[in-house]
Amino acid sequence: MGMTDPIADLLTRIRNASAVGHDKVHIPASNMKLRIVNLLHEEGFIRNFKVLRDEKQDVICVYLKYRDDSPVITHLERVSKPGRRMYVKTKNLPRVRNGLGIAIISTSRGVMTDHQARSLGLGGEHVCSVW
């Protein structure tokens, strides 16, 4: 049986690995997950990531980031779920922790942070929030 919410699985794997102090975590790859992990890297929430190619399914290896032995990512929250999608208009884009965190938005021009969507004047599906 397939997974019903692969994005929630991605966030849970990162949350669990950082809670116990792992250096890296392996996640089954998809284009959406790869874009989310890329945004986390661009915003400085993770050290690095790489895609490990495989015959069946590629795997994303995410290297977690710590500051003074505590994880940089303190909270990961799935907002839009398969059972209840949450869409936001441009003027209602969320500001996570007054700009200290990011909201990941899936727009018509791709997956981006709330800052990028606000500057482009786009709304979309509020996938998750990170701080």
C-alpha cells in the first residue's frame, strides 16, 4: 500500500532525526520533496543534501544542521494536508515567526518560500511552515 502523505513523511523524518541528533537522514525522493529540501538548504535550515541514484527509487540524503548541539530546525508543521488543502492569496501569505521562519508555498510557478511568492505577487497552496 502506498503512502498517503509523502510530504508529511519527509517532515517527520527530518523532525525525528534532528530530535535524536543524527547527522543525516535518508528520504525517498520525488520532485516535490527535492524542491522542499532545496528551499531548506537555501534558507540555511540544513547543511547540505545530495541525491543518491538507485534503480528502483532515488534517495535524498539530507545533512542536518546544528548550532551549539541543538538543531537549527526547531519546528516543522504540515499545513495543507491531502484531506484538507489550504490555499492562500497573495495578500494573505503567512509570516512565520515574524520573518524568522519560512512558509513553503506551491504556486503556479513552482514551489517557493513565502518571501519569494510575496515578491512575485503569487498565492498558492501553503504546504508547510518551518522555523
